[in-house]
Amino acid sequence: MSLTLDHLVIAVADLDAAFADYSRLGFTVIRGGEHQNGVTHNVLVVLEDGAYLELIAFKKPEPGNRWSDVYHRAGEGFLDHALLPGDIDADVKAAQARGLDIADPVAGGRFRPDGARLDWKTARAPGSDVPFLCGDVTPRSLRVQEGDVRRHDNGITGVASVTVAVRDVEASRARYAALLGAGADAPVVEAEILGSPARAATLPLGPRTTVTLASPAGTDGALAEALARRGEGPVAAVFRGPTAGDLDPSLTHGAHLSVTAG
């Protein structure tokens, strides 16, 4: 099984406000629960293609944790993205053999509001230009619910693409390719990203999603600003839905989200 997009992580200041705002955007939002560390809790938007948005809020700072540091420095917005492995232990060993400095999997989990305990393993590389892996120990359907929660009034069905801000496109392409086992030869092209000139390379994440690694060509513009404020990581996502356009930025809590028709 190839690695596919599991979820996008968006930091929010107030979980109830985020729940209300994403509901106003036409999403079906569900309560995720509290993580076992007691520091964070979340709500989720699960899409038909199986990927989801994690809107996460901090109950208290956790100095030294990258997500906490980014949020408490830069505020609401994207924190990270995760890929779904087939066998996380085997996939990590394969990525390590290809030269990626990814650590061995560690245990994690959270409690759902109904009391169900979810367990998983995650594996991370030290650089935030590449995603972490999130592999389920308990059934994924407990973590990523199925059924009516995946249907949304706005008609959005999945994630078409994710854009990741990076400092060095060639270096990040090599690291991403080591994680995926593919994409090392993805061409680097001149592109416009968030209205700014950039150098970019696009790699596949499964059959219907792509990731674009983008490095700003200068020090001005939204891409360069995001890289300076939040560090390397996701800066934008495009959904598949019935009507193309940007989602209302006053409701997305710092995340640049748009829709492509299809």
C-alpha cells in the first residue's frame, strides 16, 4: 500500500468557535476528544476520500513541542500534515533504508467524547518539510469515523492537493521521495504560489492527491511570510467539490483553503 494523505492539522484558538465556523462553511464537524497527553483536544472534518481535517486547540503551552511552539508564536493556521501507512513499522524501516532521518514509531492516542480509547503509532522526521506517519493500532474507523459524518452540505468530497512551504525544493523533494519511495525525479518548475513567485515540485500522494513543495523566490509575499512565521510545513490545501473558489478566510482560522470543481 502506498502512503496516502491521512489528515491536515490546523491550530485554532477556540475549539467551539472553530466547530461553529467550519459548520458555517458547510462541513459536518464532529467532536474528536482529548489527547492522552492532556494538552490538546480537537474536532474533526472527515471527508469522503478518507482524509480529514484536525482542528486542534491547546489547553496549555507545551514548550519544546513544535506544534505548541508554532501556535504560541504564530497563532492559528496550519501546523502539519500526516500520511497513512500500510504497516508503519515496515514503512519507517523502508524510509530509513532510503536515507530519511525518520525516528522509529512511538505510541499515542486520545479519548473520544463517548469514552472510546483510540491508539495509534506515529513516526516523525526532525524536519517539518516532510509529514509524519500515523498508523492505527485500534481500528481506523474509531479514529476516522465513517457514514453520514463524511457527507457535507458544501459538497466537498476530498483533498485534491496540499502545498508545503520549504526552504530548499531539491532537498525537500529528496526527503519526501525517501519517505514515499517515489518522486525523486519530479521536475522543479517556476510557479506562482499564493500569489508569489516560487520554485516548486509536485509529487503524488496516492491516486487522487498531490503535494507541491514550494520555496519562495524572494523575501516578499504570502509564501515567504508563512515560511518565516511558521517554518516549513503546509500553507494551503485544495478540496474537490462542486464549485471552485476560496473558502471564506474569516472562517478558516488562518488556513488557506480552496475548492477545485470535480
